[in-house]
Amino acid sequence: MFAGQARYAPDILIRSIFAVSGSIYWSCSLDHSVGPSTYSHPSAELAREKLHSLELAMQRAHEGLIRWQAENFEQLSSATLSGAEITLLLLIGDGGRAKSIKEMARITNRVDIPNIQYSLRKLASAGLTQKKGAGRSGVSYSLTEEGCRTVAEMRMARDERLGRALADRPGIAVQLENALAVLEELTGLYGSAPGAAGSGSQD
């Protein structure tokens, strides 16, 4: 399930975090209004704390990944790109086929189409990507020869690093699969990009 498809109420997390069996207590807010709280049950409170820890872990992992990708890219190219732009570069190279802005927005759960367009222009100016087609639905982006080389070397460095780190962990694949399922549910819980398409031109 892609991030953009996670529009249902995530069943597992909703049950563990918000669906509280037992009593509900009433709490006062800063404006002196009174309302029910769904965090009265100990199991719900524990789930909320675990979710908060997971949120922080996600942020740490994201920052670490973006930083590592930027450091790796700087060794391969003289172009100055942001972490989000490097992510788009790698995404365009996935699967060996061209991708539209709508597809890139959906996969990355982004709604800032103008910023994506700006990033794609930077990638093209750096000689890493190229645009094909015309019109609202006919435009796609692919890697140039230089872009292919850069992405291939970044993937090789990533595979070598992860290969060494995960070589002695035979059960890691199952753990990663479970983690992926939870992250997709969180995407649905927090809100996926609605169509991830924007209203303007997507050239």
C-alpha cells in the first residue's frame, strides 16, 4: 500500500491507541470547557507513549537518512541539492522508468507541487534528469546518463553499508516488513496527501 492510498482509519493503531475499553474520565481544557478523554485506560496511555517514542524514532531515522544521502551525493556530484531533491532524484531512478509529478507526490506523500516542480528544474539544470512529453497528463521525468551514474553509485554505497550492517541479522527482513506495515498505518492516521495532485499545472 502506497502512502497516498492510506485513507482508511488504520485498524491496528486505532484499536491500540484510541479504542479504549472501560471508563472515560472528564478533563478540563485551558478554556474551562469539559470534555471526555480517551486516554483514561492504562493500555491506551501506554500505547500513546509508545507512539510518541516511535514518532521521535521516525524523525531521527529521517534526519539520518537525509544527512547520509547528502554526504554521499556530495562525493559524486558538484551540484548543490537539498535532501528533498536528492530523494526525488533517487525516486525517479527507481524501477528504471519515467515518472510523473503526480506519481512522485503520491509516493512521497507530498502536496507541495510547486516545490516539487522547482526541485525538478534544479535536477534538470544539474544535468541529472530530463523531461519528456507535454500537457497536464503527458509529462514525465527520467534520468540522464549522468543521473543514472550518480544514482547507481549511491545505491551501491547504500547496499554495501546496509549489507555489512545486516549480514548477521537473519530475521531482519520480517522485522522490516512489520515496521513497514506500521508506518503505512501511521500515514493513514496522520493523513495522506489527498490525491497528491494539486490544482495547478504539473509540468
